[in-house]
Amino acid sequence: MINEKIRIDETTAYPLAEKRFIQTCGFNLEKEKHQRMMKMGRKVREDGLDGIDIRALVSFFGPEVFDDGKISVNGQEIACNYFEQIPAESVEGIYFYMLSAGECYFSSEENIMDFLYADIWGTNYVDAGIEVLTRDHIRKDMEERFSGREAYLSEEFGPGYFGMPVIETKKFFKILDGSLIDVRVKESGLMIPQKTCAGLYIVLNRSDIKAEPECMRCRGNKQGCQFCAVRAKKREVNG
């Protein structure tokens, strides 16, 4: 599986995107005011639906690409605060992905709420797309690939969280060739279309390797790991 192109139907992602939209906006649909606002939000989605085009790339690499707390693929080295806490012998492979939801167009540039709702829809279609991609493609491939063996999917890692700099998206782009789904990356690491993301999952042969919540939210850098109280506490517990 190298740069497998996947298209996710909008109707499959919509229920998940709508649920996230309601949560993001903080709507209580038992309230009449929120019902009116949700009606406006749905209208924005309907008007901008032609721009929603959920496409993804997925590539699988064997355990040999993981060594000494780093992932090295095609000359690109991906490092992350948490990787050095994962024993190399526990890694069975890596799934890289890139996903773009296109853009939810909005009809009126003068109406700030149209802009806001369109942006929220776009973000939530990305999140919904990743959920569908992981559930219907990555996990299914993993079940077939590792049939009869212990295999567990890690948390999702990627630029912008776990202390991984956003500029690392440039490396993901080179590994996955984002041009195959009409994605490009700027020097800053920002991907275009804006509603695009990249990440990876590690396939593990142990179920007890879990990232700490503090690590997931970490905005530090890999050098900061050695000073982190969470890591120090973990070392102390493990003896």
C-alpha cells in the first residue's frame, strides 16, 4: 500500500461532520434560538456543498522505518516527543495519511456568520473524513495485513500536536506526494487547500503503550522531552 488514493463520499462523512458542527458551535437543539442558528448553519453547508471533496492518500511502511525514536522514510526523518518512549521491537509498521476536504464555499462575504459556519463545516469535514478513513480503510487493512497476530493502532500523530512542529508537513508531503490529491505545501508548512491535514499511526504489538494526555497536548519541542515532568514520572514508575 503506497500512496493509495481514496475518495470518501460526502454523504458518509456528513452525519459525523454534523455532530461535530453542533458540538463546536455549542448548540442545544432543544432551544429555539439554537434551532434557528442550526438552520442557518445547514443552509451554509448546502450552499457550499459543491466545494466539499474529501480525498486521501494512505501509505504503509514496515517496522524497519522506525529506529531510535525516529521514523525515516524516503530520506525524510520524522521525530516526535513521544516516539522515543516506544520500544522499536514493539513496532510492526507505520500508516501515513494525508486528507483534504476541499473548501466549503460561502455565498456572502459580507455576512461574518456565513464565513464562520463555512470554516467550521470545513474543519469538521476534515475530522469526519479522518474518522471514516481510519475506520473503513486503515483499520480494515490492518486487520487483513496482521490477521492472526497481535496488532494495535496507536494514537494519531502529526504536525501541530505531540510537540511536532507544523513545518513537518513538508516531510509528509514528500513521503506521500500530496500532488496526487491536488494538495500543495507552502514554505511555512501550511497546506493548500486550507482544510487539509496529514498524520500517521503506528501499528504496535502491545496494547499497553499509551500516550499520556499531557503528551497529546504538548506544544513543546523534542528537546523539551528531557525536562518534562510527565516523562520523569513515567521513568520513575517503570523503575
